[in-house]
Amino acid sequence: MRVWRLHSDVRVALNVAPGLHLIEVRGVSGVRRRFVISHVGRDRPWAEWIAARLADAGETDTLDVQLVSWRWDTGVPLVTALEQAMFEAENGVDRIVVVFSEALLEAHAYVAEQRGELRPDLALLGKVVPVRVEAVRLPEPWSGASGPALHDTPPIEAADRLVTAVLGGVAASRAAGRLARTETGGPALVAPRPRLPGHRPDHWNAPARDDVFVGRDESLIALRTALSNGGRVAVEGRYGMGGVGKTRLALEYVHRFGSDYDLVWWIPADRPVLIGDQFAALAVRLGLVGPETDTGTAATVARTYLRRHANWLIVFDNAESSEALTPWLPGGDGHTIVTSRTSGWAAVAARLEVDLLSRAESILLLRRRDPTLTVVEAGRLAAVLGDLPLSVVLAVGFLAETGTRAEDYLTELAQHVTDVLDEHRSVNYPHALAGAIATATSWLATRDPVALAVARVCAFLAPAPIPVGMLGLLDPDLPEPVDRRRGVHPLAALEGISDGTALLQRAIGRLQRLGIVQVERASRFGVRVGDPLNGSNGVVSLHRLVAAIFRDQLGLRGQPDSERQDAVRAHVDALIAAADPGDPADPDRWASWTLLLPHVYAAEPTMSDSAPLRATAVSAARLLLARGDVRSARDLADQLHRRWLDRLGPDSEDTLRAARCLAQTMRTLGRFDAAQELDADLLKRRREKLGDDHTDSLAAAADLADDAYALGDVRMARALDEDVLARRQRVFGESHPDALNSALRLARDLAALGDAKRAAELRRWVEDRDVS
């Protein structure tokens, strides 16, 4: 038995019985009246709110409330579950509150179809108080019972209706005063828990709710209990299995229980280098720093806030390892969920393994999307799909979009699975999932090649939000068909698509209906209209396992893998370069860069043949430096420089750009000797290639002067700065910003050498000409 606190005046104990989850809400010293609150897992927040409001209304030590989560997927009818709860309760039950919603009615209909209708005895019916939390009609035999409707009702009125129906008018009057003082009157951080379901915290960035989620009641209850006990939970796939719905489970928890928090923040964590940006965005959202604040400072401010406050939830989605994530785990009195494909989280969080769907859950999900399916047909499909949630979602999407009969789909699915196996591929994903994607791919190839092309493009981008505006950017460098004799280039359908066209939107809509992509129409990063990464068209995302299969299957027939994949990669590289937000030092562009960065990393620019993408990659490193994430900037610039030095040579423009950025990071980290070595070589090569007066040559000389000054060789710094100043004045004019900057550097050198008079004269000269 686990004990945790639901409300300040009550204790909660969790027991598990076949077909039931029981939570007992007890007065601290004893009980007199006993109540049962029955619900399906999706309505757990309502059950907790009802229990807390009844506790508010009761006198001290007068109530014993049991929360009964009906496990419909075990085949136990609702009537049986309620009778069992009454039988197991000590000294009988005064009233049974049944939480009616669409989810409960759906489960009730499913079990009734399997087991037949059961009618309770009159003793049970007389104790039932039906509480409607959605606009539903009560089914038989409950339709004659009297009970309140709480949906679309303000908190105080909802509580009054509930308590009046269950405990009577006197108790309702007693509770009203207390609720009025706390539910709406006090500061947000001391409002009663739990809040009325449906409330969304002011500080929230979670993705939209998944409309295909079903079941998982036991896992969600376990997650709720583990968070209440320890504050941190790592959600893993059992046996490292992918596609079981770890992210979907965390997302459902966020939407189901989000009203109980004051802050909910969702952080994509597959690339630790980008986590700091997510905390920085939180600091900006909280109003603690301005958008121009560097990443390190802003992230520190956000984590300090979390340590000092309570009632927050942070989700790290798709974390790679505990070692990489541990430095980012927040302290304080809040909750943290980590989803991960890897194990090894026991030292930092409680582990929760997510398994396949139960067969009943798979059947319900299939029939929810395609009501024409019989239970037998849905069961056969679920068995072939292995109850893997990702496979089931794809199957129901295909059936609903194409109108294919279940028998025909099973036949086609079996053939595609055979094709996958015949290719003798070394795959680390379920063959049924690969077959489901191959089935959808085959259908799209003849009916919607644009949608297929978009899916393939998404497969080579990061498993992160992809701006629709970026997918629609015109690509002037779209490669010609690799071999016209082998058919049309797989991306030729994208030619001529411009940002926001109906053609692209229709393609994305079809992919969403097929279950291939998820779509969110509102940007979560505040990207402004008119920006190249315009968030007004929304963002799409592709599950990493689905993306891996799309990439792999590009070579199943026809052209060799490398040829077809290279063609798609070339298109993706061009799209990323076309979406370059511009000056990485401009804070107004940082929101756009936040969206683009994961895709820059995913494109593997060190190996790309695209010069525009390589330039964007260097700008990404400069962005990290400008935002204060110096070590991440150093790591990226170093990787780019080393790889391009080998592939492109030391005189390549990309190698030289990466070298300068790397030197800047070294100088910022205080490694001036390393920066000097890079800058000296860079200056030599710039002068040999461009001449002494070129802008890039002068910038390299100024950088080398900074290195010399930092290392104590001020005379060398002075000589370099004097030369740069003279050249910039001659080439650009005395009042050019670069010339004025050089004058200030020289004044710095002169002051350090003891020539304070000339240094002061130079500074006054700059002030007289600085028109900015």
C-alpha cells in the first residue's frame, strides 16, 4: 500500500484489486460515513477533485472516500465493479458517485457488447449518484437516478452542486465559504489541490493532446502515484521497445493532470546541447529575463525559480542518457517526467516501464476510428499489429482515410511484411510496423505523391517540430531526377510549392489523417508572422521510428539506397539553408533559430555537399556563442572545423569560417593560446587568398590582436591594431563602424602601454564621429 497526500486534511492510500484501482481518502483520526467514487482512468482528475471537495465539506474525521478506477479492459462490467467495491468496503457504503463521461460510456458499451447487459439490484441503484462531467446522456439502468452536471460550470458552483447532491445542503453551505476563499481568492501557488479539471496553467508550452490515446489507466495511475511519492519518474519502453507510446503517455498525463500545476514546461531532450535554450525560453515566459538575455544566464534564472517554487511539472522528452540529463534536472518541490528509449535511470528517478497495449485497448482504438469494424475484425488486426500503439495508430489512420476493408488491409499488410523480410534488411523495428508504413507508402505513391514526398522530407529532418513554412520554401537547387529511366525523382512533386499553398496543406492534412505525422497549428515558440519559419502555418512532427523506416524503405525497390537517400538529403539540406533566419547575433531572430537548430544538427552538415547548409551550420555555432552557450558553440565549431579540414582542405571557405568561430569560442573560454594558433593561420590564409585590405583579412588581424592582448603581448596587439585601423580608414572611411571599433581597440592597447594621453584622444575622436 502506498500513502501520499491528495489534500491538506486527508491521506490517500492506493490499493490494487482485479479490475479495480482503489484510493482511500481518510480523515486523520477516524471515519463515520463511507463513499465510493467510480470512474474510468481518463476521469481520474475529476475523481480526485470530487474527493477533495467532499473532504472540504465534511466535519473532521467524518469521511472515508474510496476512488475506484474501473478497469474495463479486464472485461469486468461496471455493475460488477461497483458491487465488488460495496462488498469489500468495511461497514457498508453510504453513496456511490459514478463519474459519467464519453470515455466511460465508450468503455461501458465495449464491455456490454462482450459480456451482455447486467442489471444491478435495487440496493445498488439506490446508492448511486451519477455525476456528469461531460454533456452525455445517462444510459440504462442509470438514467432514472438523480445527479448533478459539472461540465462547463465555475468551480464554486460545481462544488456546491456536487456536495448538495452527495452530502446535502447543510454540508454544501459549510464548504462554500472555504472554497470561495481558496479556489479563486488566494495567490496561485496556494490554491487548493486538486483544481477543477480543465484549468490550464498560465505558463504552459506542452504539445496538443493526442486524439488517438486510449486506455493506459494502470500506467497513468502508477505515474501519478510515483510522482506524488518521489517527484521524478523515468518512463521507459519495456525491454527497450520503441513505439510503445512513452511520449504519448507523458503527454496524456500532462493534459489529464495539468490543472493541478502552476507551470507545465515540455522540453525536447534528445540533444542535450539544446536543453539550455528551453530553460531560457521558460525564463522569458515567466518574465524573469528579457529575450536578449544569454542562454546560460536565462537558464540559470529559470532553474533557480524552480528550486524556490512548488507545483510545477517539467517533462524531458526522449532523453538520451541519465549522464547527459542529470545536470539539467531541476531541484525544488515539483514533478519531473523523463521519457527515454534507454535504461539506467534508477539513480536519479523512479522507473516506469510502458508495455504494449492490452488487446482490449487495441480493439477499442481500432473501432473508435472505424466503427464499422467488428470486434472479431479488430481483434485480428490487433494480433497482426502486435498491439504496438504506433502500428495500431497507422492502421486505423489508413483504414479511415482510404476506406479499405479490414480483410483487404490484412492481405496487403502481410504482403508488405513479406517484402520487408525478403530484402534481408537488418532492422531494429517491428516488421508489422514496417509493413504498415510500406502499405501506406504504396497507396500514397499512386494517389498523393506530394504527401509522400513531404513524409520523406520530414523523415530526414529531426524528430522535433518542423515548421510548415520551412517545408514550403522554394528550393532553387532542387536536383534533377537522378535517372529519368527509373521514373520521376521522389521529390519532383514538391517543385513549385511555395510557402502556405493549399497543395502543401492538403498533403500534410492527409499525412495527419493517416497517422504518419502529428500536426500542431499554433507555434509554441512565438515565431512571428512574416518570419521564414512562420509559425502561423503550424508545425509537424514525425515519430523517430516511423522516420527511420521511411529512410530505410527508400531503397526497397528500384534505385540503390544511397542514390535515393542522397537525393532526399540534398533537398532537405537546401530547405534548411533557405530557412536560415539570418544574423545569429540579433535577439529578434533567436526564436526562429530555436526551431531550426535541431534540424541543422540532424542534417549532419559535416558530411554535406551543400555549401549553403555548411554556412548555416557555422551560423548555428555563432548563435550558440551569441546566446552564451559557449561550450556547445565550441563543440559544434570544433566538429565542423575538424571534419571540413579533412574533407574540404584548409583553404576552403567553410573551413576558414569554422576556424574563426572556433577561435572566438576558445577566446571566450580563456584558451587564448589555442585561439591565437587558429587566428594566426587564418590571417595567413586570408591574406594569401584575398589580400591585406579585404574585410575578412582585416577581421582576422583584429582577432589576432585580441589574442595577443589577452596573452600579455600588448606591443604586438598595438602593431596589429594600428595597421588594421589605417587600412579600414583608407578602405571604408574614417567614420565607418569597423574603423571606429579599431580605434577603440588601439586606445585599449595604448592605455595598457602607458600612453594614456593618446588613448584618451582616440576615444574622444571616436565619440565625435560615432553617429549611432
